Amino acid sequence: MRYTPAAAALALLVAVTASVSHSAPAQPLDPRAAALVQQGRAALAGGNADGAIDAFESALAIQPGHVAIYLNLAEASRKQGMQGKALHYYREALELEPDNQFAIAGEGMALVEKGATEKAKRNLARLEQLCGNANCAPAKDLAAAIAKGPAPQVVSADQVKAEPQVTAN
């Protein structure tokens, strides 16, 4: 009885060590999916975020669960101004690869764009810990985005309506 906690801890350690050492390596991108990713990147470079998202989603249908496709989808969603959707894709990528520096930085940039700079600073701290310093490119990009701050919100005249006031003469 008194050795049960130690035995349970040892069994857990062996199970975790075995699962980490036998994890599957990253799969190469299927040629059809790679062609769609290239098509999506070209569309995104041309300013066609909708076309890029369509191509990336088609690539994801061909090869589900590929981190690079999720990162491209997230970037295209950010270009559309849909930071919530981008955060979803970055988090999907982080579930597959928890230490992916580009996913952490991208998530931080989307958080900054939404105005959640404190959460973005946590991502920056995590990146600096992974990089060993603040000199890696994703950490520099995220630090610059945090320093810049969120974009100002534009309000149209239709969103702000004056309340009519009736006064007696």
C-alpha cells in the first residue's frame, strides 16, 4: 500500500516518456494540397483573401490536420479582419504542435488586433522562453505588433445616432 503512489508515478513517467519518443513525425504536404496552398498564397498576395481561404480549406480537406495549412488559413482570416476565426486556426495548429513559434506569434498578433494585449504579452513571454532570447523572428514580429498596439476602431455615422431631445420654449 505504501508503495502505490510511487508505483503510479513511475508508471505515468514511463507512459509519458514512451508516448513522446514514439510520436509521429510531421507529415510532408500532399502534392495536391501543396498546389492548393501555393494557389492560396498567390491569391493572398494578390489581395484576394476569400480566394485564398477557399484554396486553403480545399487543401485542408485533402490533408486534414496539417499545421502549415492551419497557419495559412489563420493568416488569411487575419487579412480579412476576422481575428476570432484566425485565433481558432492558430489554436488548432497549437493543439497539433504546442511549441510552434509561428502559431504562438500569430495568435499573439491576432490578440493584439482584438485589443487583448495582456494575453499577447503572455504569448511573447512564451516565445522568448522557447527561443532562448528575444532575437528570433517570431518574437520580434510579435513585440513590434504589441508596441504598435491595436488598430483604432472606425465608427460610422449610422452606428452613432443622436437621441432627440424635446425642450419646452
